[in-house]
Amino acid sequence: MITLYDLPISSYGCKIRVLMTHKKINWKSVPPPDGYGSLAYCKIVPAGTIPAIEHNGFLLADSEAIAEYLDEIIVSPPMLPDDPQD
């Protein structure tokens, strides 16, 4: 299961929620402890930003990087074109 650190008002988090729902990924959303940027959250995600995911001990922040990672590990249905230049 993938843990998504996110807040409902985050548009970047929304992008990841839509992607994971579309790909039928098993995930749970949790708010950053004490809010994003907090010391408690920075112990988990050093940048203190949302969204971030934790997957099998691997931590990744930045919605663009998360989207690419998820598209690489769950290939169907694809979310990116075969050739980004198209």
C-alpha cells in the first residue's frame, strides 16, 4: 500500500489522487503530522512539502516526480505518452 501525505485542499495532491484512483492503486491518504512544514512532518519528509508518498520504505516528494514514478511502477493504464516529444 502507498501512503500519500496530502491535504484535501492541495491541487498538487489532487493530481496524485486522481492518478492513483485511475490506476486502481491501493493507497491511503494521511495529513502531515502537525501540518506541512512542521518539525514532526520534516522528520518524515525533509522538505516538509506535500504531496509526498511512501512506498515500501521509499519516500518521494514533488507531484511531478511522484506521477512519473507511479507511471513507471504501474504501467497500465499509462498516464504519459510513449514519447514526451509527441
